[in-house]
Amino acid sequence: MNHQVLSLIVSLAWTPDAPPPWPCGDRVKVETDTTVSRIGADSKAMLQWIAGTGPEYPPELRSQGVQGEVTARFVVDTNGRVVPGTALIISESHQEFGRSVCQFLKRARWKLLPVDGRKRSVTVTDAPFKFHTR
């Protein structure tokens, strides 16, 4: 009997489709000069996060030892700021992690390196943010 109940609970909790992306605020449409899939090897030549603190680890999740990650999409303008209304949470392991990334993107500063003599606005399509206890 317990096995059947457990199976029912697991099957109701599991969904094969990921939840839809959700915006960090009101959405706006902007055009950009270039697109990178993620911050890393393919974007080093044009976009660098200015060192500082990243997204805040939600205190209640840290105290419980909950780890996770968020994937976000956003646009960085030529001044190195995320364009308001462009941040979108693609996936999150916990909603509080997603909220933390949204708050971070509102204040984040990026260093745009010139390409062909000028700074370009950049769409980042799959930026990973990882939350790990140490």
C-alpha cells in the first residue's frame, strides 16, 4: 500500500515539461548587435562581468544547505548595464534563486570590450548562475 501511495505522489510531482520562462519585470523588445550563448569562452572577447558580488544566496536556502542553479537571458547595453525589461529566467532549481538572479541583474555591471573599434550591445541567451554551499 505504501509503495502505491509513494508512486502516486512521485508521478504527480514529476512533469516532463519544464516550466515556461518568466520575466524579471515588464518585458521590452530591443535589438542588439550580437548574441552569445553564455558568459564564458565564446564571449570573453567582448563581454566581461566586472568583479564584485554576484547574486545573493537566499539565507533560508543557504541555512538549509539547498544548492541549485538558474539560467537567465538578458541584454547588456553599450554602457555595460542590463537593459531593463530584458531579463528572463529560463530555468531555476528554486524560485528564490531565480528572484536573487533578477535582483542581481538590476545592479550588475559588465565590461564591454570593443569589437572592430566599437562597443556592441550583447544578448546573452543562456547565462548560468550556480548556488553552492562550501
